[in-house]
Amino acid sequence: MFRLEVRTSTPAWFNLALPLLAIAATLILCSGLIALAGAGVLESYGVMFTASLGDSYAITETLVRAAPMIFTGLAVAVAFRAKFWNIGAEGQLLAGAVASCFVGAIPMPGPLAMLLMALAGAAAGAAVALVPATLRVKFKVDDVVSSLLLNSVIYYALMALIEGPWKDSFSGYPISPPIEDSANFPVLIEGTRLHLGVVAALVAAPLIWFLIVRTTLGFRIRVTGENPEAARYGGIHVERVLISTALLSGALAGLAGVGEVGGVHFQVMSDISPGYGYSGIVVAMLARLNPLGVVPAAIFLAAVMTGAEAMSRATGVPAFLSDVIQGTALLAMLVALLFTAYRIRRVGAIG
Amino acid sequence: MSAPLIEMRGITKTFGALKANEAVDLSVAPGEILGLLGENGAGKTTLMNVLFGAYAPDAGEILIQGRPVRITSSADALAAGIGMVHQHFHLAPRLTVLENLLIGIPGKSGRIDRTGGLARLAEISSQHGLTLDPDLPVSALSVGEQQRLEIVKALFRGARLLILDEPTAVLAPSEVEGLFSALRSMAAQGLGIIFISHKLNEVRALTHRCTVLRHGRVAGRVDDPANTTSAAMAQLMCGHEIVPPARGPSVPGAGVLTLDGISTSRHSGTALRDVSLAVRAGEILGIAGVSGNGQRALAEVISGVRAPDAGRMTIAGQTVSRFSPREVQALGLGRIPEDRMTTGLVTNLPLADSMVLPRIGTSAFSARGLLKPDAIRAFAEEQIKAYDIRCPGPMTRAGALSGGNLQKALLARELAFDPKVLIVSQPTRGLDIGAARFIHEKFLDMRAKGCGIIVIGEDMEELLVLCDRIAVMYEGRIAGTLDSADATVARLGLLMTGAEGHG
Ligand SMILES: Nc1ncnc2c1ncn2[C@@H]1O[C@H](COP(=O)(O)OP(=O)(O)OP(=O)(O)O)[C@@H](O)[C@H]1O
Ligand SMILES: [Mg+2]
């Protein structure tokens, strides 16, 4: 017989082992679905792998997809460290996209446009995140619920915008006008879509890591998240820390939207985000809220997304398997996290 | 006595490299109250968790009435007639007393047997004097009542052996006698009881026999606790003699903490009503009183987490204006809280983080918003060495430390910055004699250095040993202040019940 026993410390190698274990478990569990769809499991995973990481072009495509999830993953990781339950990265991303699209459509020199787009997008995301944070600090409103519900509000506001004032009067499509050509993010490798925003995402991760681990703000975020009472008695202004965290988290999610507008779509439409904000939660959990871990976790999910499309074309397995893999990975990781708190022991015979 | 009710033979339990229990033998006869003694970390709780099925032992066997049994879960333990009252209660706060009792007990055809439950509760209550209102939600019960409910719960399920892990640590002195008479009445009916406590006078008053653990092994047994001195028991526990520290005469200086007409509004618990106090440099002032008479509000005001509605407070001559923890700290206040885990430390983060928490913004540990990780680590390492805090290192999770070591860590963190005033609540709750002695010594050192110390406590013996003056709180007021030379338990007791005093 086996039973769970409380653990007093967690070995360091767990940080690496747990996500890998969760991913392995996910792929095994999902192979059943592939078999059910009548395709070869190894063949399908093979196609997924080559299509997403098999050559340098595939890799750049995967990175382009990973970029927004790195930003939303960082947004969620920062927020969850302070136990500010920001489920609203999706709405913050959309707000960032809209704001940067506004700015990008104004004629001005390219570099200035890009800078202002980033600032506007970050500010818009931060402003959206401020709502659930303020409601929680001032009125003790549950932040999970308020940040989640706000996603729908933002989404329908965006729809109203592209169906209304922004609607393309010529074609009638519900899309915004494009941003100025000069505001398009430069492509770094000729013939690919690898844009400047991807590099920004890759640079953001170590910066956020530094902020969490090495700055007093990061210290306050960690302590507030783990024990707000001790933080308060220790002279930390807990409400102020929560608000700062929310602003930072929202700004990061907003930047995800900026990258999509400036580097990928050059305009805003209703499906600009296939749920990158929600994927950010999966990414942050796989990374165990470590900003450095967010990068590989986001790349994994991006590879699953690009890979699943190719697999569906090659083997006929529906592409929404990618959503199933994401969901399963989150559940597997949550189960795996149990092992940081408990260990399994065999109950030996007594007497 | 008759054959043992329960016998543990050769129990060994290891956590990694640590042997928490090693070849421990223990037995309890029906009707016997067994004391289980030992320093912090000696392995008492671990041994009881093995008996209760929470841990599987690495070696050894458990016999109930001479028959070997396997206990692998608390359900097994309950079925075998073993009940345990943990230090942290396991109750459902939103459910009523009766509902808590009936959890997990199969009712008639899927329905809760309310009448049967009420009758059984009434029977148990009247037998042992454990009265409880069956319809009150648990969240409305005092700590003492919750403990009573845990005991009744165990009896409800037919426990023949009851384990109590430091039950008196959470009780006011006045509640202890009630608990003891209930336990005696249960023993008289043939129940076996295992009683864990660090307070040796309680052990001597209650138990029939004691088993003493040291470093996980049985260090000795005491067959006649009532006629054994506390000093002899302490020696058995620690392996060496414990001498109480001597409090020399002090020369109090100027007032370092003054409260002048402080009142608070009702918030949670008793409010303060026109409290005036002064602690002078080089003096230890005790605050005695039955808990719930405003001590909590007093500690909150002094710590700067609650602003009073009226009155003035000064620290080292400076008026406190904003009442924030940061302000009072900056003026020179150190604080050692009663609840180490909730308002003191951050259990899930490295110990070093907790040790620098109140001063993270100062130049010692950060500059221009950046932490100084080397300084933080060095500080923690230094304190770990200076205070002999037992742990693998500064990066250990704070929650993994034992109570005594946590208390030392908090003490180290506050004393490192030479506070002018120190406010302390229940400084030795849950600590063994040796650790308590160490803490007392540190307070006396600080006093000699000219620090003013205010100790809020319920243990009058401790206050009498430690304090120069003792003020008694009653219903949010200072009922009177006595010089410790004139103070006796009896005089303090009188003030604590609200009798008018002059001092
Ligand atoms: N789950 C665990 N994992 C690792 N070590 C543990 C665990 N539980 C207890 N220990 C260690 O085992 C030893 C015995 O601990 P235990 O809690 O049994 O002591 P105790 O006698 O009850 O002390 P106290 O008087 O402080 O309650 C201690 O060194 C403790 O740190
Ligand atoms: Mg214990």
C-alpha cells in the first residue's frame, strides 16, 4: 500500500524534474486520443516535432508563437508570486493590442512609433489589471472572479471597436486599419517572421527574474505572497505591493498584445489572440512561477500549437488536440506540484 | 497495574538522516496518565504520530491489549480506540459542534442521527464536565472550547487511549484546572492518557508515570512524578542541570516607551480604555492578565499596526504620529510576536528572508532598490551561529525549524539591531526548559544594556522571575501595577479578576 506523507523540504532538482515529468505524462495520456483518431502515435508526435522544431524556419515560427506566451507567462508568474490571482492576462493583452494599434496608426518615425506603441500597450494592460487589484485592496472583491470577468468586457469592447468605428468601410471586414508600415517591427532574419518583439520577450524573462530575486520590490512581492500578515508587521505596505504587482503584471500582458500587433498582424482583429492570456497560466505553472522557466515552458506550448496544425494536415488528427495537450499539461503539472508538498511512502508491514 | 492498554516496542522513525525516534519503548495501562517529556525536537510528536497512524515507523511494533496491530492511517487508529488531540485542531469551522462530532459517523439510512448524537454528547459532557453548546458553530468557540470539542470527539468515537500533544500551551492558566479534572475523571473510568507538556509542574500534578525522550531515545522513566523534583526531571530531559537565571538589581533610566491615555475603538477583541504605561530603560515590565482583556490591542498599538483613537505614545522621547510598523521600528522598537508562524516568519521562504524582513529597506540589506544577497546571507549565518539556531543553513525553509529554534531566530533578528524597546508576547510558549532559560537570559542581558522590555504573558511564574514591575490588565484597562518585590501570584490573581488595586 502507498500513502502520502508531508514533506519538510523539496530537493532542488524537482524544479526541473517536475515539469518534464508533467510533459511526459501529458504526451502519454494524449497518445490515447491520437490512437483513437486512427493515427500512429509515434508518427504523429514525429510530425509535430519536425513541424515545430525540425528545421530553422520551423524554430523561428515556434519562437514567434512563443513570444506572446512568454509575456503572458511572466505576467501570471509575477502576479501569482504575490498571490494576486490575475486570470485576466487575456483581456490585458487585448487592451495592449488595441492601444498599440491606435498609436501605430499615427504617422511618425519608425523607432519612435515602436517605442510609443510599447509604452501605450504596457500602460493599457496595466490599467486593466489595476481594476481587479483595486477592487481587491479596497473592497476585498475576489480577484480571480473580477480579473476573469473583465476578459469578456475587454473582448466585447474590442469587438464593438472593430465592428464600429474601426470597421474597414471598403471591405466591410471587422478589422482595424493597419498600422503604419514604418511602425512594423523589423524582421531579424530575412525570409522568416522572427521580429524584434520576440527578442524583447526573451530579454524580458531574465529581467523579470532579476526583479523578483534581486530587488527589494521582488522581495516584498515574495513575502507578501507567502505571508501577508508577517509582511505587514514587518513594515511592508501590503496593499501598495499588490497594486505594484498588478501594474507590472498587466504591463507585461499588454506587451504580449503589442508584439502581436507590431510584429505579426499589423492590425487588430477579433482573433488576434488564440487564448495566449490563458496559456500564460499554463506556462507560469509549468515554470513553477520562475521567470526563467517561463521561456522553455512557452516554447513547449508554442511547439505543441504549431506542431498540432501540421499533424492535423498530415495525419487527420484534429488540430484542437493542441488545446487538449495544454489542458492536460496544466492538470499534470498541478498533480506534479503535489509532490513538492508530499512524498509517497510505501507502508511497510508493522508487527 | 493491569496489563498495558497500549504498548509500543522498539519504534524507530527516521526522516532522511535524522533519527526522530530510535528504539523507543512505551506503554500505558488502563486508567493511567502517562507524561511524555523531552526537549524541543526530542521526537514526542513524531512518536505520537506513529501511534496515531500518520507516519509509518521504520521498525518496531504496536500492541493493543497484548495483540500486535497495524496502524497505517488515522482511521485505523480510531478503529483501534486511539484518539489524538493535535496542537493544531482539526475542526470544520463553519459547522456546529454537533455536526463536527458526527462527521464520518454513519447515520441511520444515510441521514444524520441528531437525537442519538445529542444524547451521546450529553452523556459524555456530564460524565467528565466537558460542557459544550451543540448548536454553536466552531468558529464561535474559544480555543479552550475547541480543545474540549476535540476531546469529546475522540471519546465520541470510542477512544480508549487519548493522546494530548501540548494541550495546555493554548490554554489560559484558569482553564488548565478544568482540563485536568476532565482527564482525571476519564482515567478513573479506565481510559489511558498520554499527556505531553513542557511545564513540569503540570506534569507533576497530573501524571502517574513519565517517559522521557532525549534525541529520539528513551532517556529515562519517572515512576512517581508527584514526588520527583522539576529539577530532576529537567536534568533527565536535557542531560544536564538547568539553573534559573538570577535577575540582579537594575537601575532604570528614562522612560523609553510611554503610553498616555491610549484608547482604541472596538474592532476585534477587547478595546483599550485609557491605558497609561511607562517602560524605562533597563527595566522589564510585565503585562499580566487573563487573555482577552486587551493584551492583543495593546500589542497591536505598540507594534504600530493599529492606531489608537485617543492618547499619545512615545518611543525614546519621540511621539509616534503615524502608527505604522515601519515608523515604530525606525524609532527603535523591536517585536517578538506571540504567533511566530503567522505574524513573525514566512514559513515557505528561506530562513534568511525572515531574518531580514523588517529591515530589508535599510542600507544593511539593500541599496537603491537592489538587495545585497551576500550581506543577507552573511547576517543570517552570523545569527545562526551566535544563537545556536539548529538548522541546515540560512537557505532552509523557515517552516522546517522547531518552535524553539524559530523563537531564537526571531530573537536574533530583533536583538541584532539593539532596539531601545522590545515588546514580547508569550516568549516561551511551547519551548522546553533549556530553550526558555536561554530566552530569559537574553532578555536579562538586554536589560543590563539599557533596553526597556515589555513582556505580555499569562504564565505568572515566568513574569515573577523575569519582571521588575508587573501591570495587570482587566477589561482593557490597567487594573494595577505592582513592584515584583511585592507581587505574589495571589495578589496578581486578585487584580486579574478586576478587584480594585492601587500600585
Ligand atoms: N516531517 C518531518 N520531516 C523531517 N523532519 C521532521 C519531520 N517531523 C519532525 N521532524 C524532525 O524530527 C525531530 C523530532 O520532532 P518532533 O516534532 O517529534 O519533536 P517534539 O519532541 O514534538 O518537539 P516539540 O517539543 O518542539 O514539539 C525534530 O528534529 C524535527 O525537526
Ligand atoms: Mg511536538
